[in-house]
Amino acid sequence: MDESTVRQQLRDFILEDLIRDPDYDLEDDEGIVSSGLIDSFSLAQIGVFAEETFGVYIPDPDLTVAKMDTLDLMVARILRDKK
Amino acid sequence: MLSRQTRQTYTTLLDAACLQSGDAPVVTFVATDAEPIQWTRRDFAGRVRHAAGQLAQFGIQPRDLVIIAHTQHLESMVLFWAALYLGAIPSMFPTLTEKLDPDIYARNLSELVRLSEVKAVFAASEYADFLRGMLACSVYSDSDLLAAPSVDVQPYQAQPEDVAFLQHSSGTTGLQKGVALSHGAVLNQLASYSDAIQLNDRDVIVSWLPLYHDMGLIAGFLLPLVQGVPLVLMSPFDWVRHPALLLKAFAEHRGTLCWLPNFAYNHLANRVRERDSLGLDLSNIRAIINCSEPVRDDSHQRLVERFADNSLRPDMLAVSYAMAENTFAVTQTVPGHQPTIDRVDLAALQQQKRAIPVEAGVPQVSCGRVIAGSQVRVVDDDMQPLSERHVGHIQVRSDCMLTAYYKRPDLQPFSVDGWYQTGDRGYLAEGELYVIGRTKDLIINAGKNVYPQDVEAVINEIEGVHAGRAVAFGVPDEREGTELIAVVAEVDSDDAAEHKRIKREVRSQVGRATDVTISYVTLVERGWLIKTSSGKIARAANRDKWLSQQTVRSEG
């Protein structure tokens, strides 16, 4: 699975499941949690999604706003541990 | 321990176990990325006396109101008790965060300072300088406290009827009503409630709840500290991102009791990863008590199914109906017994306002029986008491009620015969209370009270939205186990790019102003919103209209 596939799947998940608006124009470097776009509970949801979809377990100390606030950060974190 | 039986031996909250000497643990603070910190009674009481001396040096006097607007940490707990020790009136308040608009936060806090004549605000060091420039009172940070000298002070000789502290509900609207509670009322509540949950000296309370919320402040803070029951506390910010932290705390500290709003059951069930819960032993739990938002049977079932392998059982689930105006609990189910499920006919419930039991009916979860010292009645629109299984307004009368809304003589909380109108609707059956809805336009999102008018006020300011033509309401969500927030706003433009801009602004500005997340934004053409005969936006009618269109869309 390449970067663009990971990015697309994550984007779809964030728009449909978390923001609940498939038409939302999400920027790759847009702060998703810090801007209040999704609530901080959703970080835990992203942790579950990353494991179920990409087989990447992100430990709790890495599931923070600073480390996971944008699509770019999430994609990079997932690709880091993805075989 | 404090119970109805020993109640007379306690005069004020300063008789609390946490202010006594000895090595018994008072609180253990746990975090994802740090080692636990544990304080004994000796540690805690010593710090409280020291901080009380610092507050006195700052010029804080008995009966002064102090606001503790901090991150959830041990120091803010000490400040609360230091204020009580000195006879000042503390009130917990949410901290400013990076997510919030600092000017709006400061404006709200400034309004509270002005209305309630606040003497001092305690805030995190990174925000103290900013707040100092915005508020007409003293502001002290953690670093100010580290540096400040202390003097010896004697504990204030409060009278039982003196106001001990205030509880504030959230939002601009909630801030205007500080619930003032006396020492006597709080002790009455703690005594009756301890009896209701059969509190004992083997209990350990685990909590992530914010201390500015009644459930966090009373059940997750004052109850254990007054009773000498160990508290294992964590930050709500930490817990929402890392829900397994709560389960680890149960397993590692042999936790027995916990209070959770309904959404937390879904959050735990959906978002704790298998490997994070593997092997955690939850068998010491006596009761996980569902409180502060509508209780859903399916949320209970999800939690038990998800953690059955960790020895979680259905009889460990309990329910309480509570409100800040009654200090905390009004009712409680019996620990060790699964809450009663009343299956009733939905049409009769909605149309005849009757709860008629039928086998295949919709499940209503009991909130249990009223606790000692409190009374509940259900009345019709003319305030006439109704018999069992008739749905009406829930009213409460008790020995643990608020004294008043602080410095608001214009707001009378009680009816002439002393009943408090809760704003909730429900019915009684076989002596147990079932809460089925609200008459007030309040949204409860993830355990937090959200006033729609606060959200609408933000949206009305957004360019492109017709001022006064926006509505916010709650939508129950099965997956999340809470009400999600939807807004509908009238706009002139039908340009797609402009719609995207407005939607983005709605989400970000509401988030920054009120710290709530909007789940659905719908923009509509002028004239879509239904108004009442007096020209106001009718929230319930617009909610129904929006919901019916959602159904059509998802079916089509």
C-alpha cells in the first residue's frame, strides 16, 4: 500500500466518520483536532482505525494532538511503521 | 466514615479525612506519559495549610470568591481545599487551552468576575500573564505559588449554613448561574449518597472526570477526600485520547467505583484496542455508575460485551440521576444489582404520556430510588402531582439543595412549596425513577451541558449567515451513545465554494468559542427555518424537520 492509498483511506475515514461531511475541503496540513473540527475522542478512534486498516499500532504516548493533528502527520506516522 | 448515622459528628467540610494526619493515601495521580504520584493525608493536609497561608498573604479573606481555572492536577485540588480552609469560596472552572479563542474565554471569565465579584483567579502559568491583562481581579499562576511565602493560618470556623463553594455549568449561559452550596447541604449529600452506594473502607474511586463538573467535583473529588477513600485521578484530556488508562487504573489500583457519562461506555467499548485491555483485571469493580446524560441500555451492553474477558459483569453497572442544584445525586440504583429495565409502549409514552409495560416495548433504564434526605415527584403542566407511570415534569426537594444562585436574587430556584423544577421529564414506577427527556432546550454532549443559544450566538456572527437565522440542537447517536450537535443556518448564497467556507467557519468558530464539536452543519435557503408565532426560532420543530429530511436522504 503506497502513500496515496493510505492518505485517501484516512481522508475518507476522517470526512465520513469523524467530520461527518464528505464534501468538507480538508487540507493536508489543516489542524483537525486543534481547530475543533473533530473532538479529541477521535484521536483514539484514529488509533483503532490505523490498527484495523493498516495493521499499525500507534502507542498511546504517540496519540497526541501535537503528533497527530494533521492528515500529513497521520500519514507519516502510519507509513513509518508500515511494512 | 460519614453516613446518615454519623452525620451529626461532622460540622463542616473541614472535618474531611484528607485534612487529618497519617499515611493513608488521599490521591494517586496517573498519566499516560508519567509515573504515578501519590499523596498521603500528611502530604495533602500539609500542602493545604501551606497554600492557605499563601492565599492569606495574597490578601484573600474569608467569604471571598476564588476561581480555580486550571489543568486537572494535584495543585488545583490543594487550592480548592486551601480556599475552604481559609473560609473563602472556591469554584472550579475549565482552563484556557490552545483550542479556545483566548479573547472569548477571557470575556466569559471577565463577566463572571464582574457579576460574582471574584477576588482572585488561579490559572496555569502559560496563561496567567494574558489573563492578568484582561480581568479586573488578581491572577496567580503555579509559578507565583511556588515563589510565594506562607503564614500560619487557623482553619476558618464556618457555620453549617455558610456557602462552601460554587458549581458552574458550562458556557456563557451556565456561567450566569453559580450554584451556591452550603457545608451542611454538601455533608448531607455525601452522607446519604455514601449510604446509597454502600461506601466502605475497601473502596477505591477511579476518575477522569473534570473537577469543574458536578459529577467530577462531588463523586470524583469531594466524596473520596471527605471519606478517606483513596482516589485514583487522571486528566480528562489524557483519558479521552487514551481510554485504556481508566481500565489500567482499575486493574493496578484495585479500583471499585467509578462514575461515567453514557458516552464514555461507548468510547471505552469502541476505542480501547484489544492489546491495551488484554489481561487487565476488572473483577474488583463494585459499581460503574452511569450519570449526567440519558442512560442507554445498548451502551451498557456494549461495555459488558467488550470487557467480559476482563471480568466485567452486568451487575457491576449502576445508574444515578444527579444535578448540581441537589449538590449531586437524587437517585441511585443498588450496587451489585443490574438496573431495572422497564419495557414500555412507545406510542403510549409519546402520545398519552403513559409508561405502559409491554414485552416488546422500548427499554427504559431505571435511575433507581431516591436517596435518603431527597424527595422526587412528577407533576403535570399545572404542577399537580401525577401517579406512577404517568410522564411529567420531575421535581426535587431535599436537605442538600443549593442555597441560591450566587449573587442572583432575581433567580428563584424553588417553587413556593420548596420544589426545584429540574427541567427533566420522566415517570415513577414501583418507586424507581425513569428519566425520558427534557423540557428545556439543553443539549448534553459527551456529558457536558451545551446551551444551544451559546452555539447559535457564535453562528449568527459568521459572515454569510442571516443573523438570527441559525438553530442548534442535539441528535441522539447510537454509535457514540450521546447527543451529537447539529446546526442549521440560513444563507443567501448558493455558491458551493461559499458554502464550504461558511461550513468551515461554523465548525472552527463554535469550537474556539465554546469548546464543543459540531457534528452536522446544514446550510439552507432563506425561509427554511420554522418560527414560533412570536417570531422566535423553534428549536424542536426545526430539529424534527431536519431529522425527517435526513431520513429521506439516507433512504433515497
